[in-house]
Amino acid sequence: MRVVLATGNVGKQRELAALLAPQGYELRLQKDLGVAAVEETGETFEANALLKARHAARLTGLPALADDSGLEVDALGGRPGVRSARYAGENASDADNVALLLRELVGVPDADRGARFRCVIAFVRDAADPDPVVAHGVWEGHIGHAPKGSGGFGYDPVFLPQGPWQGRSVAALSDPEKNGVSHRALALAQLMAQLLAPPPGSGR
Ligand code: IMP
């Protein structure tokens, strides 16, 4: 099925395409179809994911998939949250955002550096779809004291996930390692389960 993917983020494009191709979804990137990004005015990840999916579907006539994601840091009351991409300013780079985060956490001990990546993925069959499919994923971890690793994007160099990785940041994981457990992978698995579930009452 051809689906337009409403994101301009190259890192996310790569991850989602790798996860969806085996399921038979042919992803077309919205920018390749002449669709400019819509302003993310929602106050929640879900509102922004739906806003982006409906916008892409409206302008292309294709079913659309969008994700919205970000980092929530306990010691900052859940910030940067929906503002993760623009934490250090509208045109902030990943390095600017990471530097600001580390500055805000100076003096915060390890025990209080808990954080999570959160992702919401929305799928709409068309722009006015009254019953969109919405799925959530969370990846728990904590924020390190300095950037580590050279892969990934965004806050990957300072996010140390829970699990078997012994203090490695996400930027030090391979793509398959990250794609097996990330917030985006979990949300996508949940989305696929919902899309592939038999309709209620079908007897399947
Ligand atoms: P979005 O494009 O509005 O979903 O913004 C997501 C922002 O959250 C990104 O620009 C990153 O700063 C951050 N983010 C989301 N997922 C990840 C991830 O897997 N690794 C690192 N940063 C992430």
C-alpha cells in the first residue's frame, strides 16, 4: 500500500522505512510529493501526530502516517516534551538542544536524571478520517553527563536507555539494536497490530 510519510526528519524516515518495508508498505516522503511541513501547534504528541497526518493526506490524496515524538525529563517537569525539536530555539540544531539540556541538568545527581522518549504514531485513511489509528510507545532511561557515541540523531548521544547496554548511549547502539526496542518501534508495532487486527464482528 502506498502511504505518505509526514516527516521531514531524515533519521526518523530511515527508521520507519526499515520497520515498515517488510510489512508491504511503500512509503513516499511528503517532501518528494511537494508537501511542506505543517506548523506543529498541538499541545500533545497525539495532537501533533494527527495534525501532520491529516495535512499530508489532504495535500496528496494518499493514506498518511505521521509520528510525533520527544524527550521528557523528570527533573525538568517533563520538558522539553512536545518542544523537543525546538528546545533551544526555533532553528536549534541537535547539538544546541543537547547542550541546553546538559546545562539545565548541571548538578542533578544520577538518581534524579530519569527520562523517557515518547512517540505517538497516527495513521489516517484520508484527511477527514473520523477513526484514525493512534499508537503510543515509551522508552525509559536517563540522561548522561556528556554526549557519547556518533550514531543516531537528536538527544541520542545523552540518552542512556534501560536494559542490557551498560551505560551506552543510544548514539552508540547500532540501527538494528535501536530499532528493536525504541519508542518509535514500540509505537509502530502497536500501530501494525491495530491495522492488521480483524474488524470487530468479522468472525476472523
Ligand atoms: P518531532 O519531529 O516533532 O517528532 O520532534 C522530535 C524531536 O524529539 C527530535 O527532533 C529530537 O530532538 C527528539 N527525538 C525524538 N525521537 C528521538 C530519538 O529517537 N532519538 C533522539 N531524539 C529524538
